[in-house]
Amino acid sequence: MMKFYITTPLYYVNGNPHIGHSYTNIACDALARYRRFRGDEVLFTTGTDEHGQKIKEAADAKGMEPSKFVDNVVPRFKALWKKLNISYDDFIRTTEKRHGEVVKKLLEMFYKNGDLYEGEYSGWYCTPCESFWTGTQLVDGNCPDCKRPVEHIKEKNFFFRISKYQKWLIDYIDSHEDFILPKIRRNEVLSFLKMPLNDLCISRPRNRLSWGIDIPFSKDHVTYVWFDALINYITVCGYGYDPAKFKKFWPADVHMIGKDILRMHAINWPIMLHAAGLEPPRRIFAHGWWKMGGAKMSKSKGNIIDPVEMVDRFGVDAYRFFLLREVPFGVDGSFSEEALISRINSDLANDLGNLLHRTLSMIDKYFSGKVPKRRSLKYVDEVTRNLVDKAKGLGPEITSAMDRINFSQAIAAIWVLVNTANKFIEQKAPWRLSKENKTQELQDMMYDLYEVLRIVSVSLWPFLPMTSEEMTRQLGLGETKKRSPKDLSWGLAKSGTKINKGKPLFPRIES
Ligand code: MSP
């Protein structure tokens, strides 16, 4: 049994969760479910990033204590993950005691080792991004990332000697080709590393911002929010308090992030780990953004898509399907209701829904709702051979796509089988076989269609868990037990199984 440790970023709790947050969690969920299906022991973690200036300002705006404010927002994230069927194993809040202790332990270690020093910070700060910038990095005087105004700061702080480890990091990235994915992001990091790194400011003076983790060796400072938040990835798998768990799960197999937080994850974090004598994560995958009319969605632009509304209107699996299928993972996508409705109508209602409904209707009509017996596979024509081969090849295709974290390709492979089966029905014309009393041929073909649907239901599990379960129910396969790649083998369907034809999986949406 292999272990597989996958993490999402910790989401800022200054507002409600939006489509961008749901995207990362749905992607991680699909990968976590897929690895469990393969038999791995999975640790899948998510959580919330609750310190820092941005959260303090959001709490102030509501006239609330930050701790009360965050306690109010966190349940909204948890409720969304439940609604989206996110199967995380642990949810970490950076305000938890277990986390504060690990952060302090690391700070003390770095301080003792001489990796931290006190100095004066003079530069610019972007609160929405919680990022420090130098004057030369600003674009037209604004934050180079979000283009919003920055404020000038001059104050005593602690710095982490990140520059000391720059050469180590470059060598590490050079010798680990899949460490940062996709390639374009790896190149972006390497080109950034051509310039000398500025040491990292890791504290905030308490008299200006007290909403952070105490710094054990300075009562005048608290920890900078990003320095605290990255450490969650080792806290949540046991660092410092559960050595057996930590040994089993660290290093993380995938840190899934959006491309806007690449530098923090691919530069600062591996260096922090290296300085602490720990291994870097195995892989950092930075996905693209969902945009609306060409612009990144953000609260300030007011072009946010509310995942709760989408799920209530279109259903959880339709929403999951759209996000995972519409664009190759890694590139930007453009969100629109028209595109979502078109995917639902074509791929889900037409292709998949129809295949299930037609097949079960025919099994009802021709064989009183029982899966018929098939002759041996010696009796196949070319059309059937093509269908069976595609079904047999699906498992390896999904493995190859998922090993490259390519959800859209894995799903596309399932749809090749679905569409081959739809074509198979047209080519074999079962209504004619019935009319001509070719009963054995009709039995064979209904068995084959049923078997394709069973295999599709198994392979959909990581992506569309509810649909997979509903198909299993309609196929008469009872309770969903733990599935494994063995369930993708051809010929496991038992003749005589009583089907339970139900409502169409995805009704067409009239726009
Ligand atoms: N708190 C930090 C992460 C700390 S991880 C130790 C943070 N939080 S965030 O809430 O602002 O964003 C979390 C994630 O959501 C990021 O990976 C970001 O890329 C992603 N998204 C936010 N908006 C997005 C889109 N419009 N589209 C896709 N993902 C985007 O950053």
C-alpha cells in the first residue's frame, strides 16, 4: 500500500468561498478519491488561513473581534465542502493550538540556527495579497500581482535568510523535473530565481497588527501570515506531535495551488523546509484561474461566481463535471452559464444520461428488467470488438491521465467509451434484432451495454461520486462497496441481476 498526501491551500476567511476555492478543492477531491480507488492510503487536507491584516480589517469592518469573526466564517467553508462532496481527511485552521505550537517550534529553531535576524523593513505592502514588495517590483506604483494600491512600511522586523539557500533551491529544481508543474510554472520560478532573492520579512510589529501567532523570542512581534500559513502542511500531518504520522506522510505528494501563489510555495516554502532539515514536497501543481469575460474573478471586481448558487441550480455533479472537464488542468478557463449549460446538455444529459436510460429501458422491455446471459466473447463482430476493447483500455487511459494530473483527459477517455456505446446501439439496431427474433444476439448486445455502463459507473467515482452511486443503484448493483481497479475488468456483470431503472440522471436544461 502506498501513501498519498495531498493538500489544498488554506483559504482566507475574509469573505465567502467562491468558484476559485471550490476549483482547487474539487480537483484535490477527484485526485484523492482516485488514489483511494487505486488502494493508496490517502491523507487529504484542507483548511483556513485566519491571521493577518486582511482578516483583521474584515473583522474591523464588521465591528467584531477577529477570533469571533473567523469562527463565523469557517462554517461556511465547511458547509460548501460538504455540499460539494469534498472527502477531506483533516481540516486545519491556522488559529488552532496544534498549529501555533509547530510555528513557534520552527521559529525558535530558525532563530537558534541563525536563519533569522532582526532588521528594519522599508518597503511596500499589499494587504489583499498579504505580500511585501520592493519599489522596483511595483507596477505603476501598485501591487504587481493584483494591481491594487500598496502602503509604505518602515518598521523593525525579523527576516529569514532566504538568500542563503537560493543556490540550493535552483539545484534542487534543476535536478527534479516534476517538482513544479506545469512546465510553464517551473520555468517561471527558475527565471525568477535568476535575480538575487530578498530576505523574507517574517514578522509584524504587535503595536500595528496583533492578530497573528506570537513570536517566542520577541514580545513586540507576531508572525507574518504567509510564514505561519505555509507551515500548516507539516502541522496537519503530525510534525512535532505525532512522529509516526509525520514519518508516514511527509513529504507531501502534491501541494495543489493556484498560479497566483506559486512563489510562496515553490520558493519560500521549500527553503523553509530545507532550513528545518525537512524534505521538500514531491510536487507543486499550480492550476490556472477561472475568469469572467477575460478578468480574474475577485471580490473587489464584483464578478464572483457563488458555488452554492451554481450547485443549487444545476446540481453538484454538473458543477464538478464542468470545472474538471472544460479546460485542461493548468490553464485558465472562462466561466459562463451558457458554457455550463451546454456541457450539461451535451455530455451529461445527451451522452451519458441517454445511454443509461436507453439501455435500462431496453433491458426492461426485452428481458423483463434482468441482465441477460451472454455467450463467450468468441462471438463478436467488429463493432462489438471495438466496444469491448475500448472498455478494456479505459483503466490504463485513466491511470496515465491521472498520473499527470490531467482531469479533463481522464474524463474525455470515459466519454469516448460512452459515445462508442451510443454509436454501438445505432449500429446494432436492437429493435431490428428483436423484430427478427435474433434473441441470442440481442442478449449479447444488452449484456455488453450493461457491462459498459457498469465500468463507466466505476470509473466516474472520483469525478462524479453521486452520479456514480446513482448509476450503481439503477444498474441494480446495490450498496456501493469500496471500488478498486479490479472492478474495471470486463465481464464481471452477473446475468440475472435485476435492474432499477430510475429517473434520467441529468434532465436537459432549457436556457
Ligand atoms: N491564504 C492563501 C493561501 C495560503 S496556503 C498556505 C490564499 N488564499 S486565497 O483564499 O486567496 O486563495 C486560495 C486559492 O484560491 C489560491 O490557490 C488561488 O489561486 C485560488 N483562486 C482564487 N481565485 C481564483 C480563481 N478565480 N480561479 C481559480 N483559482 C483561484 O491565497
